[in-house]
Amino acid sequence: MKFTINRDQLLTPLQQIVNVIEKRQTMPILSNVLISLGDEFLILTGTDLEIQIVVRIVIDTTQLGKLTVPARKLLDICRLLPLQAQLKVDHVNDKIRISSGRSRFVLSSLPAEHYPNFIETEFTHQFTINAGKLKTALDKTIFCMANQDVRFYLNALLLSISNQKFKLVSSDGHRLAIFDDQLDYPTGYEAKVVLPRKAVIELSRLLDEPEVDLQIEFSANNIRVFIKNVIFSAKLVDAKYPDFGKVFNQSFLNSIVISKQIFKEALTRVAILSNEKVKGVMFDISKDSLKMSSHNPEHEEAEEELSIEFNDEPQSIAFNVQYLLDALNNLNSELAVLRFASNSSTCFIEDPQSDTYKYIVMSMRL
């Protein structure tokens, strides 16, 4: 097997693939990238058996074949070579010889026939979505996913399709993010799938061209996304996502409209003296005032008071200040709308200029 390729053609695909490959692998060959040379294309494949990325590059081929090469070492070589450098790659026995200008490298290789197949079931559903729209939806929800929670279904994101509507939902059990928007074309079906955390993060990284349209296919076990010359595949979480609809079935107090920036700055100051473990801030809400206070085990205290309009019964309720700040940082408007549940269990944080996304933060005890 032999081919020549421009360093810049190879660099971005390798960066995309290396993100998927775990540094510590139970199978040594999974640390390698599979390189397949066809009549017109160079195909790079990387997987950890849960996620797979396949990238197709158009090149002039001279000798067909397949090989595997250590992914991170090949990436480092490409990254450190000069811009527009030409790489000549030659497979001799169990070694890969790479030359570029006056540079020479010899890398070990493992047989391509030992590279494991990524198992996919037959895809039963498909839809098309703009990459920019999906990227926005992911950015608005990713931060609410749990990380290494024993409830493994929370280390994930729910994708729901209902004809021409799509919805993304994420939660770590203490907060919830919902993004709800329209697809360009009706799908004619209703379906829900749960995407694992790593797959969500890697998919978001790949969506760097907002004008591109994506073709997405999924079944009960797998999802596959076609992004120009990249095919992203992942196994789905085999679990039912919790019924979050119950949080809407409760009574709420009158809304509070507040300047997002002023609210953020006040929260950030009060957080300085909050308990470092729980990050709790107490809200005392009255007719014309929102008082925020915090304290810590060193008996230090902080207090801020903002002017508001609130036509309801006074309330006292506490929240994790970081959860509130995360939600506010994802609002596009200069204003934030706060709606507190009448039983002091939750707070809805919404954008007055958009109804596509909502954030829900659970209260806490101090």
C-alpha cells in the first residue's frame, strides 16, 4: 500500500478521530486508526466500539490496500510538519514508512483484518436537520447532562422526534434543560432515543459548519449522522428517560422579569462567600425586592438586594448558584424571566424573546 497526501488534508480528520479514541484501550488495535485506500478515496476510521467516526478524503491513489497506524503518533507527526507539506506513506511488512521533505518516520502497524467491526442494527428512522440548528440545540442542553452518575440514563441526552418537531432534553437530577424546535420537513413518525454523554460531546465538536444539512438515521440501538465527508455513528443508551413532564404540572407564582447581566453579577458576588461544597444561595422574594444571601462554615456572609416587581405572596427559597449562572449564560436575551413553583420546589428560567428553550433548577435546603 502506497499513497501521497497533503498534510492539511490529513490533519483535521485525524483530530476528529483521535477525540473518539480512548488513551487506554483494552484492545491495542483500538489505539490505531484504520486507513483504507480505494480507487478514489482515502478512508480513515476510528472507534472505541461505542462511537465510530469515518472520514473520506479524495486523493489520487497509486496502490490499494488497508493498514492501521497509531492514531496519536500519526496526528503528532502531521501537526508538527510544515503547512502544505506532502506526506509519502508506504506500508512495508508490519511497518509504516512516512517521509516528508527531509523528515523520515517509521511507525509500527497492526493487521487491518484484526480491526474490529462497529456493530450497527438496521436503521428504521431518518430525518434531515440543519447543522447550525442542531449545534445550537446541543449547546443549550449539554451542560445539564450528568457526569458519571450511577443513574446512567442521566449521563445522556434525550432526542425526541414528533413528526416535524424535535426536542432535546438533558438533566443531572438537579436541573433540566429543554430545547424544542421545528424541523424543515415532516418525518411522519414519533420516536425517542437516548444518546450517551460522550457521543453528544463528540457530535457537537463535529458541527463546525452551520450551513450544512445533516442526514440522521437511527434505530433502537444506534444513531448515524452524515456530515459532508464524515460519518458519525454511536450506540444508544438502552434505557427509558425519566418522565420530565410532571415538572410542568404544578402551579406557579407570578413571573419576575429581571436584567440578566445585573442578576448574574449579583449572583457572582454573593457566591464568593457561599459554602464551597453546596454553593447555596438563599432568595427572599417580596413585592419590590429580591434579596440574595449566602454564608459558609467560617461564619462569613454576603447579601445583595435587587429591585423587582412581584405581585404574589413573599417567598424564601434556596438554589445552587452555579446552576443558576449556567442557565443565565445560555440565554440570548438581555432579560431573564423567573417563574417559581408555588410549592418552592423549582424555578423556571426562560428567555422572553424565545420559547424554544427552558431551564429548570430544583431548589435546595440550606
